[in-house]
Amino acid sequence: MTLVRLGYVAMALSLQNASPSQTMTIQNFSKIQNRDAAMLKLERITRSNLHNTLRILRHNAAHDIKFYRMTSRLVPLATYEELPDWNYMDAITEELYEIGEFVKEHEMRVDFHPDHFVLVNTPKKDVLKMTVKTLMLHKRLLDGMSVHPKHRCVLHVGGMYGDRQIALERFVENWMLIPPGIQEMIILENDDKSFHLEDTLYLCEKLGVPLVFDYHHHLAHHDNEHWEEEWERVVNSWSDSHLPIKMHISSPKSEKQFRSHAEYVDSEMFMDFLNQIKGSVEQIDCMIEAKKKDEALFKLMRDLKDHPNVEIVDGASFYVK
């Protein structure tokens, strides 16, 4: 048997007025003539995002959800060069500590998935510099929560820039320019257009990085459709991690819009995957990437509760046998 834990991304649709991604544009910041007042507003928004993150974590605990991806937009404008004097960590020390204590008390797994502009394999030095700066923000947030940063940040390989093989090798070259403390945060995901499972495995094995297998992405983009032939390599990529193996699950919106995520997860599609891997790992944490967020998780658990190969453990986990 294999223990399966479900998680979801950022927003809890079951909660009202609980967005952890409230923002402030640099234009709106600049319109406030009193800079001190502008900074105070920015700090209020950031604290509100962290307050709502804790609300979501409490919601998760009430429903046995121990796997959660935090939004990368917790701290608006944190990496903008226009605000070099803003020490955002000083403003949110208490909030981060409170989140970290809650995560520790409830034995939750939390992580991040930075936005698409975080590109390790970029040919542009300024983009790589901003990539490192953005990843450092994530590391500081995790450190502030006293959550060990190792293997907490999911990235895509990046852009192809006209040549897939050169783009893969540039990832390796740029990797050497990234501080070790940032390197250890990173885990890589196969994507739905550019770098398929074998591409991503090549980098993961070369650099000692775990691979997050995205089943939907693989169905949309592959050289060899039989992903199960590479499953042992995927599992082995996690051999040096203190965390269980992780994968992403979502369903196509439609045949015509196959790459787009549906509102919910097709339970039969999910079971097709789980039946292939059951018994190969003791535990797998599955991040739901569906439009309906936590509601998609609740529906998936309802859909699976009477499945003959499923033994329910609690509100968000089960054994597949």
C-alpha cells in the first residue's frame, strides 16, 4: 500500500475574504506622496497576506490537510529596486514566527512555486540576477518560519530560446552561479510544452535535484508516453531528501484545451496514475492544481471514498492498495 496525502495551491475558496495574495503595484505606491505612509500601507498589505495564510492553515488543519503551497506573492514589491531601503523581514517577524509554529505543531508540509519569470536557464545576466533575488526572498520567508528550506521551491526548467539542448546545458552552467543555499531549495518539474520528463530527469540526475512529476503535463507533452518506465528514476531523485516524494495532479479542461487545468480533478485519471505506482513508495504527496483549489480536494476525496482500491485515512489522505 501507499499513503497518499493531498494538498492544494494558495487560495482556500471555502473561506471568505482570505486572499494571501493581495498586492500593491509600484505605480500605486508611487502615487502616495508621503513615503512613510506608502511604506506603512505596503506593510499592512503584507501582514494581511500572512494573517490570511495563517487562517488558511487553520482551515487546512480542521480538514486534515497537511500539504499546502503558499503563494509567492506574500510580500508585494519585495524585489523591486525602487525600494532598496525596505527591510520587509523586520516588518513581519512575528507573523512568520506564528505561521512557522503552527506548521510545526500540525506537522504540515509547505512549499512554494515561484512565478514563470524565475528562470535559471536564462541567457540574460539581469534576469538571472533577479531570479536569484526572488529565490532569496523565498528562502528568507522559510527561514523566518523556521521551516528548513531544503527542497521547498518548485521550478520549471525554463525557456527553450530556440534550442532545447543548449537551453538544458545553460541551466547547468547557470546553476554554478547560484548560491548553494538557494540550490538546495530547488526541485524541478516537467512542463507541458518545452522540457518533458526525460529532459527534466537529465538535469535532476546531473545536479542532484528531486523531480516533481506532473502527470497532466506528461500527458500533454512527452517523447515516450510510458512515464512508468522512468518512475524508478523519479523516485531515486528523492533519495537525498528529508521530504516524501511529491507530484502534481490536475485534469485537462477539455480535449480542445488539454493543457488548461479543469476546475476539479478527474478521480479515474488520478487512479490510473496511482494504480501504476502503488507499493513503489511508502508515501506520496500530491499537489492538486485545479481551479477550485480546496473545493477540488474535498470533491476528490468524496469521489474516492467508495473506490475499491482506496482506504480513507482522514479528510485529505488515504491508502491506495
